[in-house]
Amino acid sequence: MESTLPKLSPRLITTKEAAELLHVSPRTIVKWIDNEAIPYLRLPQVGERKEYRIPLAGLLKSLGGNYDLAAELRALDAASLEAGVTDEDVLAALDEVGDSTQ
């Protein structure tokens, strides 16, 4: 049976990941969502906590200024693919650095 899912799908990031990418607090990201300044998806709510996912491409398009962050991220992705480095490798390395500083 062939999958009905698209071959490629948008990269969705958490509010924490968006905050880390832009060096702002997660609360700032939520404020931008509340003001509809950035695109977002709201996940089904359980209890009082709201969970969001942010399409990375949409977030990058919502930024102003004269610097092309999307182009830099594409170049970094290409370099990591060429070097055979996966997202999991990077996350594992960051975890190791975090563990060694504690």
C-alpha cells in the first residue's frame, strides 16, 4: 500500500526551537503568535496549555531586515548533508556539551 502522505512536508518547529533560532525567549514567540505576527499551527488543546508548531519557512518569510537567514540555513543544511552530519548528530553533540558543563 502506497502512503498518502506527501513526499516532502513543511518543517514544523516548536516555540522553543523558534526562540533558540532567533535568540529570543519562548514567551516572545508566543506573544508574536498571539499578535499573529508569525505563522503558526495550534495543536489540539489538552487542559489549559496551548501547544503550537511554527512552519520554519513561514517564520523566516515573516522576518524583516536585509539579512537572508533562510539562505544561510540552506547553506548550513547543504554543508551538513555533504559532511554526512544529521540533525541527530548535532543534537547528541549539544547534549554532550551540556552534560560536560554541568
